[in-house]
Amino acid sequence: GRLEAVTQQMGYHPQYLDSFLKTQHYLMHMDGPLPFDCRHYIAIMAAARHQCRYLVNLHVLQFLRAGGDPQWLRGLEFIPPKLRNLNEINKILAHRPWLITKEHIEKLLKISEWSWSLAELVHAVVLLAHCHALASFVFGCGCEQDEGPGGRGSLKPLSLGNQCFCEATAGNSCSQELLRINRKRSLDSCMELDSLRERMQRIHVETEGRDEMRLLQQDREEGEGQGAEVGVQGGTEPDLSVGLSPFADTDGEVTGATNLACYMQDPDFGYQDFARRDEDQTQVFRVQDYSWEDHGFSLVNRLYSDIGHLLDEKFRMVDGLQSSAMAKRQGCEPSVFKRGIWNYIHCMFGIRYDDYDYAEVNQLLERMLKVYIKTVTCYPEKTNSEMFDRFWKQFKHSEKVHVNLLILEARMQAELLYALQAITQYMI
């Protein structure tokens, strides 16, 4: 569909939305190292790691619109080896980014028929991190549950246009006025989408014996019971042991995307708690040694022109969003509250700040909020619509969206830090 639920939710914070749309448009539609069809296929691969059919469906249509080979939609066995070689870092960045090493980078860049250039790899890494983090936002705000017939979404609608968010900033900057104007789709646009749907249906009938609707509509899987969470710990470390929310959907199911398996390998590979080993501090990523501001920004901007400025603006924009109401309820300053959320997310990925007292995390963040943040950050596909409705009932919808924006940006920066550090080590 053309109505973009992601845009609706981010519309509660229009300044951030403007920054997000500019970055999204630049990654997907402006000049860059990667061909346009490959960009959308990489997005499909990234979204599939979290079974995010919402993003997969969107980028399948965009992939075909960009002239992509329909055969690629049959799965990874039908794509060029160069793209297929991204599987490993896609898997690692999505679930355990601390495992990425310069050897992974070297393997992709080594001289061969299917080697990547540094510029291409940086573009791909940014796309992967962007789509992994966006999948967290999609699940966290209920966009995935809202998708398709029978969806159980709990989204609160805004009066936005029917434009696809990939195209909302084409040619100019997105304004709040533009975002809030209802526009009908043109006849040409309708015909174009109808043509794409017919094309996809023909592809799947010929190659897999099923029509396009099997791709666009996912069967629901029964949710697996989750273990009980551990209570909040004291001390100087934040409690990272909270697990999945005990909340279940009213029908006892979670959204599944079983037929997205063709877009990924090793589907059982998932997030594991970052090991805290006092005797082996080499595994901890210390921001004092490698930071976005001092290292990552300059590297990514040098190899993929201007993307560093767009990403930096987005990081700064989410940090500057007003959160006085949320902080007041917690009895602290807005900057303290937001830093607690940001550092808690980074801590789950093994990233530590030497100048931060992590005991503050347990004081600032209620246990149920921590459950929500960890689920949406580490295994967003396990999020259900009731989690969004029931966490922090006293908070406004826009405040919950704000928390999800913090999750999106903190997670994306964490993945980029690990990937860019590995690229830097390879270059050195």
C-alpha cells in the first residue's frame, strides 16, 4: 500500500521526520556507489533477518520498479555471488555486531571476480544498519501488526498523504505542511502499482507455483512462551537480563513471516546477551577509543560522500527532541533520561562509556520499560501490539514514539560503530 505507517508514526516529531526522510531518500534514490536495484535487495535481506514483512514488501515493489531481476526474488540462490557474500555481515550486524572483525571486511574486499570496493561496502553497511534499526521501529510502533488484512495494529492515524516514504522527499525537502496534506494517488501511479502486482504474480506462478499474495501476506505463527524476567539489579551495572515481555496477543499469536526464509541463511542465529567478563575487557567496545564523532563520521563521509552529514544530523535531531514530560515523570532532567535510554541500548551491544555511571540506568528506567526496550532492540520480531499499548500507560503516544526513535538511532549507531571500526582496522 501507499499509506506509509512509518511516516505516520514519525510524524509526531516532524523535525526528526524531515531528517529521516532526507537520509532514506539519499540512501535509496540518490547517486551512490551501489546500483539502485541492489540497494533495495540489500534492504530486503536486512529486513528478512527480523522477519519484517512490512519492509520486505515495500522494498520488493521498489526493487522491481528500479528494474531489478524478478528471478532474484526467488531467494539468495538466485542472486549474484557478490550480493550473496553479504550474508555473513548482515547476520552478524543484525544480531551480534560485536563479532564483526577486519577479517570479515577483508573477505569481501579481496581481489576476485566478486570483490567489493570500499565505497560499495560502506554503502551496503549503512543500508544494513539502517534497515535493521528501522525494523525495530516498525515492530516497536506496531506498524508490522497493522499491515495486511486482519492486522491487529494499534496505530493512531495522522492525516498524512498517501505517498511512499521512499519518495516523499524526491527533489526537495519535506515540510510539515506537505506531510499533513491528504493526496489521492494519480491514475498513473495506480496503473504502475497494478502492473507491478501482476508482474509479481506471474513470477511466482511460474517459478514457485504460488502467486504474489503469498509474498505480500504472511501466515501467523503461534507465539512461543517466554521465560520469566529477572528483577532489577543494583550495583554499578545495569540489569541486562530482562527478557521478552510476558504480554501475549489476545489471540495468543505473534506475527510470523515464514516464507521470508529464502532471503536469509542460518535463521536460528539471533541475539545473545553480550558477555560481561571482568577478566577480559578487550571484548568491551569503549567509545573513548572509537567514537562516531571522532572516527566513524569522517570515515563514512569520506567513502560515501555526504552520508555522514545526514546520519550525524539524524543522531543530533533525535537527541534534541523534547522529552520534558517523560523526564519529569521520572524525576530527572530530559538529557539525563535520554542518555540513560541511549546508554542502556549501547550497553546491550557491549558499548561502554567510561564517564557514565551505569547504576543510573536501573534508577531511571522502570523494569517494564527496560523489557520493552530490550525486546524492540534485540529481537523486534517478538514484539506484539499489546506491548506498545501496555508499557507506560500514563505516557502519551508521541512519547512512546520518541522512545522508539531513540531505539532506532542508538541501535543504528551501535552497528555502524562496530562495522566502521572493523573497516578502519582493515585499512590500517
